[in-house]
Amino acid sequence: MFAHWWHHPQITRLQARFTARPRHPLLRIGVALLGVALLAVLLVVGVFIGAAMLIGAGLLRLLRRKNTAPHTHAVIEGEFRKARPEALPQTQS
């Protein structure tokens, strides 16, 4: 009685969607190796695509950096306050 649930129409349709594995042991090993090879190819392709994206981003960053105006060394960065004119030393002209 318990085994009758396995023959439910929905389960049978689900099983029909997947192909059966080959019965011959060597053919099973061959199909498994083919699957592993496909995964390896996809992994290598993904690594090359990722590396190409990183190289492209680096090149774009280098090209954008050259288009900016060069910094002059005459500019001094810092914080300044405005002094009252009477606090400044008087220069004689």
C-alpha cells in the first residue's frame, strides 16, 4: 500500500522530464566525465571573462586619469583664517 504514492501522475510527469542515465558502467563514466569537462570549461571561461573585465576597468581608470589636468606643485594645501588688516605687519613701499 505504501508504494502506491510513487505512481502518482504528478510524480510520473516529473520523472519523465529527466533523461535516464545509461546502464552500461563505461558509458556512465563517460557521461560523468563529459559533465565534469563541461563544468571545467565553463569555469575557465568565467575566469577569463572576469579577468578581462578587471583589465578593462583598470585600463579605463588609467585613460581617465590622463585626461585630468596635472596638479601644480605651487599650490599649498591647508586651512587659513582671514586676518584683520591692522593685525598684519606694515610694509613700507
